[in-house]
Amino acid sequence: QVQLVESGGGLVQPGGSLRLSCAASESIFSIYAMGWYRQAPGKQRELVARLTRGGSTAYADSVKGRFTISRDNVKNTVYLQMNSLKPEDTAVYYCNAYPAPRDNWGQGTQVTVSS
């Protein structure tokens, strides 16, 4: 089973930026599309960005123009660059394959946007 470890979250003020990282234990990006997901308290987990094997990207309307998903194939790492952060971006962020398998989620990384 591939291990995915998210990092880079933290507390940031509105308008600030963070870069999240998702380190994979083995080379997988030639096999799976990848996605970043988030879940706020009391809300359903949602897909915010995805990256196909061929490098195509797509974003949720709520983050389009502010977030960028990318990868480093050598480091087996997927990134989520988050700019112009808003309080409504506060959530636990997860990386996973796209589509995501059932019952296979890591710890995620907490992003809190607050003044």
C-alpha cells in the first residue's frame, strides 16, 4: 500500500499563502491521477484540485485562480500552492488518488485562516 504524508499546514492570516506537500512512499504519478481534498468541521469532504497523469489540472470553483496543484516526479511529491487564503479555506487538507478510494485517508494537515 502506498503511503501518503501531508505536511505544510498551519495558521495563516487572510490573504496569506501556504504550500502543502504530499510525499508518496513510491513512484505512483504515472499510474494514478492525484487530488487534494479538504474537510471543514461539519461539512462533507470535497475535492479542491486534481492532477492527471498527463498533467492536466482542474479546480473547484471556490479555489480556482488561487490554488495551484503540481508535482515533482523525482521527489514523488504533490504540492498545493495556496494563495490569497480566506477564512472559508479553513479545513483539514488531504491528498489521495483521484478518484479517492474508500476508507484510505491519512492524517491530513490542518490549515487555519484567521486574523
